[in-house]
Amino acid sequence: MKHSSLRTLAATVSVTAVLVSIAGCSANDSAKGSGKDSAKIAFLMPDLASTRYELYDAPLFKARMKELCDGCAVLYQNAGGDAAKQQQQANSAIAQGAEAIVIDPVDSAAAVTTVRTAQARGIPVIAYDRPIPRARADFYVSFDNEKIGAMIGQSLVDRLRKTSAKGGILQVNGSPTDAAAGLIKKGIHRAVDSSGFDLLAEYDTPAWEPSKAQDWVSGQISKFPGRIAGVVAANDGTGGGAVAAFRAAGVKVPPVTGNDAEAAAAQRIVSGDQYNTISKPIKTVARSAAEAAFALLRGETPKGNATLFDTPSELFTPTVVTRDNIAEVLVGSGKPLKTAEVCTANYAAACAGLGIE
């Protein structure tokens, strides 16, 4: 009788445990289905050399996450160009309970550790802007970087042909540790190598630092006096460095490309110092990354339109901007850049001449 009672008690405890377990699973499934309303999402950006991360990417990502999940918290960090620091930031986010990580890697190879560490703990990783070729992230959201390179390169080549320019081209690439920079570089070569213009020299800019790009271009101005017809620079920071080098040398600035549509680049385009930039739909990409993170938190699979480095991806195509279309595409009411931030006192007349209101 005593043994029978013990068996009955044990069975009761076992059934109760199963019921509690089922209830627990149901609670977890419910939280997952609701988007984990109190989840933490890490948003880890690479550097301050480009102003876009602080001014646009981070605020836009946070705003969209709040729309999707009012109680979710975004753990935002910027690595300042330091790969080791970014790894520490990722580890800190994991320790703080991040349930998803969105990372724009300083060093695409070093970011492999972040992906593997997070995924081993069941934390999905979204590669943002820059891919992580050696580790399969759960999703990748970016622009078509190879196409960006081809677009800015071809735009420059077309300009040089139109003006019957003589001489060759300098190519200022991005960081050698950035896989996206490698894609941009590949795209630039697609346009330049078959252009008929000589590629005088090219340079991979450490950490995308404008000052390093400026120093290198300064050396090339001395090396190829009067022979530089144009400069394909992979982003606005390196393009600004190239422009500064020509200004410092007292030499006429040839057409110089850019990418990222920074306000300073828009001013250089308005004034004629920079030939083009790329207007990226950063709002679209930041929102897409937030939506992908939200989907992963819910146990869903984000929808992409491509596969890159064996990673399901959503890639967006940007727009080349020159003086011809800057008022239509980039600056003004309802555009990515506000007139007030571009058309300051020194640029007001030039802006008016281009119809920027």
C-alpha cells in the first residue's frame, strides 16, 4: 500500500512536470510568435570614418525596431574601425542577453568568430552592408556592392569620354579587410579595365581613412604630373581625400567619384569638386535589417532576393548622383538630404543654380 502510494505520487509528479513543461513551451512559443516583445537586438557598426552610421543607419534601424517591437531594446555600438573592439562589443551584447545580432563588420574575416560564437548559442546573425564570406550568417542585407563599383566606374569613364579627356585613372579602393570593399573594387575594375583608359595605379585604403587616401593620391600627383584624367574613389571619404590632395597640390581637380551620399560629398558635387556619388536607400536597408531581425526573433525566415556567399540575402540597387540629377534624387524636400544641411552659405548660390529648393 505504501509502495502503491509512492508510485501514485511519482506518477502525479511526472504528469505535473510534463504539464508544466508543455505550459512553458507554450509560453515560449507565444513570446516567439509575438516577436519577443522584450528582446534585445545588437546593432554593431564598423567605424566613424563614414558619417552615415551615426547619422542614418543607427537611428533608422532603431526607429523601425520600435515600430515592430515597442518593448525591444537596441544595443547600439560603433567599433571605431577596431576589429578587436567590435568582437568585444559582440561578446558584451551576448552577455547582456542579445537575442539577435546585426553586424557591419570592421574586418570580414575577424567577424567569423562573432558569427560562430553567436550561432553556437542560438543567436541569429544578420550581416549588414558588408558580407562575411567565410561564415554563413543567417541573413545578409546590403546594397549590390559590385554593381556600385561598376556604376561609379562607368559613370566616370562616360564622363571622360564625353569630354575627350587625356591621361589615365587612379583607383582608390576601400579597406582591404572589408569584403564589401572587395566587391566594389571588382565592380570598378569591370568598368575601368575595358575602358581604354590606362589604370595608372590603385590603392587599398586602410580602414577607409580619408587622410590615408589623401596621402596616397598626393604621391601619385607627383608621380604622374599632368597625366591623371580622373579618380575612381570607392566612397565619399576617400573621394574627399583625393579632392583634398589635388587642392593641396594646387592642381585642377579632375572628376572624382564617391559613394554613400554624405552631405559633404553633396556639397562637393554642387560646387563641382566631386563628380559623382551613390545615393543608397539607407532607410530601406536599415528598415529591412530590422524586419529581418524581427522575423528571426519570431522563428521565421526572412525573405531575400539573392544568395551571396551561401547566405540568403536582400540586395538593393542604388542610384548614381551627379550635378545633373542631384536636385531630383538626393537633396531637397522629401529627399535623403535636407537642403539646409547641404546648401549652407558657401553653397547657396550653387544650389540655387541647380534648382535645389
